[in-house]
Amino acid sequence: MTLSLDIRSPFASSARAPSWGIQWEMARQVGSVREESGGGRGVRYFVDLLGEAQRYRIRMAPIGNVWRPITTRELAIAVLESIRAEIAAGKTVDQAASFFLRRPTAATRVPAKLQRFLARERQRMEDGDISPRTYGELERYCRPGGYYAFWEPWHVHQIGFAALEDWRAWLGAQRQRGGAGHLSAKTVRNAMGQFRAFLAWLVERADLDRVPKFPSVPYDRRAPEILTIEAQRAVLDAIPWEDRGIFLACRHTVRPGEARALDLADYRETNLYVQAAVKGQYAGSEIRGAKERNWRVIGADHELQAWIEWRVSRASKEEQLRRRGVPLFPNWRARAEGGRWTTHTMTIAWSRAAKRIGVSVSLYAGTKHTTMTDLARQGIDARVLQRFAGHADRRSTDGYVVLADRDTVEIMRRREE
């Protein structure tokens, strides 16, 4: 019988070959070959190994590209020797045995692993590590007929570059919800990014050796819409004074969810202490850590200070004493007067004000994007801007620097002078 195990020895290249000394002698003491009755199928063999936390009985091996039962002592010995070679090369018993435990089973199918990943991400959402929006997108991808439906017949150990490339083409051919054309490149990129995180999690759990190379998904980057400072000022002036406070905070680069979460106790010595965010669109949604799981201090300008002083003057004595749990920016028009703003009510109030002055721009673009771009044009150092905006990644800040770069705009105009 000619054996053709579908594995690679760690000694295949001299660069990886360890010395034939103590390591190999120790590896030779690992495991044994045992015989067992096949129950009418003849005698079969298995490799018996004791790992760090469990005992392994390896009864299958890859012959060519097919997993088959170990029916000869010769094959069992070949499996054991390949495992010992991996151990001599520096792997643990569990790592060396893992290859032979990866034959296709119901537990190794992609949908089964995705459900475990989804449960883990849900727990992370509940713990405040990821946002409900991020989890909601992943849940949508995992639904029957969703973007991950391509992987339903696949096992995780079959995933390689070729399969990912086929999936990328499959995604590109899918229709958007409502049938409005095919999926955009950015949507495909987002779906693949979540899947990459899933595979990285499998690697962390030692269910995969590595994350395979992903095909590139180029997409057009577009400049965000921003306002001039004068137009931003006009929109804010169009918002009634009693409602304006939370939008003034957003102009200070506070994210809407962070502004909704601020309490009276978070305003001290004319500074805003931004350290939490509302994790949902409703007034009663849970409040947890801010987006980057960090806190920052933002100084309030005179207009915001004046608004907060007016707001404190309207607070009851009990609220002024309690402070924590009392919204700094209440929605006076809410059903429960003085409750927190919702995502919807903030969007409506901003859109109405923008429409009054004849502009159409989102709340985020009209406040944070506009302010950050203006500060970059004033020459504020990018590192300072990064801390001010609460960006964990410098690349998020660099986009404003590009928008503020007047030199590239003036190049051709200077030629005419």
C-alpha cells in the first residue's frame, strides 16, 4: 500500500528544521498506536495522544484529498510520526493533533461556526465592546439568504483565497434590498471585513491555522459633505434656543450618541467630560462606554456655557443636587418632558433647521465634519485633532486634513498670477 498523506512535514525546508537533539527525543515519547475492533468492519487503528486538557483518539487521515479511516498500522504510524515531527518543530500536542481533527463534520461547517461567532458578538455588544449597529449588521449578514449564504455548504477548513474570490464575485452579483441595483463595492467590502474578523476569531480559538489572503475590493472614496462655518452657524441659529444645546455640543465634535448620554454631572468647570454614549436609537436605550472605550475632556465655548447655565437654571433643586442620571441636554418636547433625545428626534430637528436656510446635509457632517475641517484649515496639529475628536485611528483624522488642504486647490490658480 502506498501512503500519500495530505500533510506537510515541518522538516520540508531546512530553514525550519530543528536540531535532532533533545526536542526530537522528547517528541518520540509522545503518543502511541492502538488497535481496536472495527465492529464487523475488520481491525482498525487509532493514534492515542494526551494533550494539555484532553485525550485525543485520531481515527481518520487524509489520503490524497479524501479523509479515510485508519485501517493499517502503517498508516497509523505515519500519522503519529507526522505529529511527532510537528511537536519537535515547536508545536504543542494540541496544535500538532489539530490537523487530524479537522475532517468535515457538522460542527466544522461555516454556518455552525458563524452561529457561535454571532453569539459571542452578541455578548460583546451586551458588554459594551461593540455597538448594537455593528452587531445588527453582522446578524443581517448571517440570516438565511443573507450575504453569508454562499458559505452554507462549506466547512471552515475549505476556505482559501480561491473560495473567497468566488464569494467576492457572488456578492458583487447580488441585488440590493429593494432591487435598487447590485451591491456597492463598499457594502461588499464591509461584509468581507466582518467575515475576516470571524476567521481571525477561529484562529484565536486554534480552529484555523491562519487567516487566508482576501481578494482586494477597491471602491471609490468620496469627499464628505460639509458646510462652511457661516452655514453651520445659520443652521444652529435656526434651531430654537431651548433645543439648541445638544447641537452645540455636536459642533464641539461630540458624537450624537455621546451628547445624548451626557448628564449634569458631566459638566464641570466649563468642560464636558465625554465618557459614555447611548447604545441605541431610543431615549431609554442603554448607556455604556463611549465609542473608543475611552474618555476625553472638551472645553465649552461661551455659547455652549451660556446654554448650559440656562438649562441648569431650569432644573429642579433635586436634579441640581443629584446631577448624575439627569440629562444635560433634555428634549423638552418628549412625551416624558426632560427625557433624553432619540436619534430620530435629533435628525428631524437638524433637518428642519437645515431646510429653513436652504442646505441639505446630515447632522454628523454639518457638525463634527464641518468643525474638524475648519480646525484643520486653521493649522491645528493632527495629533491634537485626533484627541479632540476621540479618534482611535489616526486615519480617521487624516480625512479632515485632506479636506482642509488648500495648497492643492491653489496650484493652478497660482499659475495665473
